[in-house]
Amino acid sequence: MHSEIALAAERAAIELCDKAGLKSGHIVVVGCSTSEISGKKIGTDSGPEIGQIVFDALFDVFSRHGVYLAAQCCEHLNRAIIIDRKAASGQTIVNVIPFPKAGGAFATAAYSKLNDPVALEEIRADAGMDIGGTLIGMHLKKVAVPVRLDTQAIGFASIIAARTRPPLIGGIRANYDSELM
């Protein structure tokens, strides 16, 4: 089952990079319930080994694309973000270290594997992947747009992905403009 989890995570990350048009320097926020991946209710069966497998697979793909992975902690840490210090430029760093039952297994894996991990209270990411219903929306830039992945689950956990685009505020379409003149 572990190789299937790694393969599904890798496929999902590749699809997100391609379909969202991610470029070097972009940030992807990932919320991941290892409980849901195992077929349990979110928050009831934190799995450090699964967290590590999923983190490694996602991190490998995103790193090859030059994309930063921002790992969302669980609600016990107010969904804080674990990210490499290089990507945290200008953000307020908070003082917390995640553990499997307080922060989540995925965020714990991120903290242990990143070169220079820091925790942030919030971030505005360019794209996101929600594995198992972890509610990542608070960490996405406006405006979030769904990305339909062919890979729809990792283990038993559903995947919802998004990219962001700049808001369209107060503009009139060019065709409409020219008709008015």
C-alpha cells in the first residue's frame, strides 16, 4: 500500500504542476490527513510513516519544478504553515514545532525534511492540494480556481486541488468597450 500512496501523491503533484502552470518560485500549500489516507476519520489516526511517504513524493516533484511546498499543520496549531525559510521572505515567523498529534504527521515530516524549516501563521499560496478534507483555502491567494486532477485520491483520502489567478476588478471587456464608442 505504501508504494501505491507514493505513486498517487507523485502523480497528483505532477498533474497539479502541469494543469496549474506552476513556475519556479511559486508556492503550493498542502494539507494532508494521514488518517483519511488510511481510511479513518480525520484527526483520529495520525500516521508518521504515511506522512513521510506523501511528503517525500510531493517534495520531490515540486522541487524538480522549483516550486516551494508549504505544509499546513492541523487545527491544533491553527493550521500554521511549515515552509523553507527561503520561501518565507517578509512573513512573520511563529514559534512552533509540529508533532504527529499536534500539527499532524505530514507537517511533522516537512519540518524534519526541509533544509531550514520555519513556521508561519499564514501564507498566500499560488496553488494548493487538499488531501482528505483539511481546508486549505485560508492559505490561497485570491482568486482560487478548481483544478480537476485525474488522480482523485491518495489511499482513501480524496484530493481537491486549486490554482489562483489575479482578481478581475472593475474592468470592462475590450469588445464591450469598442461597441460603446
